[in-house]
Amino acid sequence: KAGVTQTPRYLIKTRGQQVTLSCSPISGHRSVSWYQQTPGQGLQFLFEYFSETQRNKGNFPGRFSGRQFSNSRSEMNVSTLELGDSALYLCASSLDRGRSSPLHFGNGTRLTVT
Amino acid sequence: DQQVKQNSPSLSVQEGRISILNCDYTNSMFDYFLWYKKYPAEGPTFLISISSIKDKNEDGRFTVFLNKSAKHLSLHIVPSQPGDSAVYFCAATDSGTYKYIFGTGTRLKVLA
């Protein structure tokens, strides 16, 4: 079974631009979550989607948005990029919501904003 | 506000000895806890979990202990192996939100 696939693996953008990251969950998984990893901050929760609806949102500005499609694939968008948005963005999928469904992570998209 | 804290950024242990990684949390609503392991250039992988109704869960070389009164959990790895060298994240969630909150991670180095 294929794991969680994130594309692209690396991105370099300029301040002020916007970016879209893509995540394909494990087949059959219906929940997709996004996390931002920066040195010293660990994994910061961005949002969670289930059945095409955002179920949870972290403490990030409105420049960060996402969506989930009917096939459970998800995209994350960051508009008006800032230098501080440079990070590893991780997508995780789970079969369902709740404790019986641990998160399975992709290898991430490394975003560098210059 | 960091609800899940891993106060040791790094830890070095000799091969064959015990590794103990610690995690503290502040939100009393958390009722499920997990540990993830992360190698460079890879996403975190699930290691072991524990429900708040238990105080210990074991899986092979890995044991997680939960002290609810102290809001503290720990991961024991016995015996430690060089392949265990990675960053370990603890995470917590509550049954109401299904939102997983992660700590900042502890980098474990097992010396051969």
C-alpha cells in the first residue's frame, strides 16, 4: 500500500508570492491533517480535513488555507509568503478520526522563502 | 502556549543501555498520548501510544509510562540500539477535538 505522498519535496519562493502544496493520503484514509515543523517549535498543527470539511484549525493566520477533495486528496495554500513561513510542511492521513486511527505522515515539503 | 513540552532537546546514550525520553503536558483534557519517531528527510512514524486509563503500555523494547497526576509521560527504550537514533516527538489529544498536539522533540543519539 502506498504511503502518504507529498509534492513537491522542495520549493523555493520569494517573499510575497503564494504557494500550493499537495498531499495524497493512503488509499482509504479519510482524514488529512497538516503540520508545520520549524527548528525549536516542533510540529505545529495547521488544520484537519475530514469528508471535505475542515474540522479543526490551529493558530495560524488566514494566509494559510487548505481544502480536501472528494477523493480525500488535500491541498494547502499559503498566500503572501513571509520569511518566517520557511519550514517543513507535513501532511498526515488517518483512516478515520479518533484514537484508533494513528496519523501516518508523508515525507514533507521543504519550503524556503527568500 | 506550548501544551506539550519536551524539555530535553537532545539525549546521548550508550548502545545497550536504557534511553528515557520525557514529556510534560498542561491540558488536563488530554486523554490519549502517542510517541512518534522521525529520521532526517522522512516524516514521523508512529511508535507507541497510551490511553489515560492506563499507566503503562509496552511494545517490545519500547514502554510508555503515564503519570496523570504529574501530567507527565516517558518513553523507555531498552536496550537502546544505534538505529534508534532519531528525533522523538510526544503528542497528545483529547477525545473531543481529535486534534493532535505535538511537543518540540528530543534528538536521541545512541552511541555504538
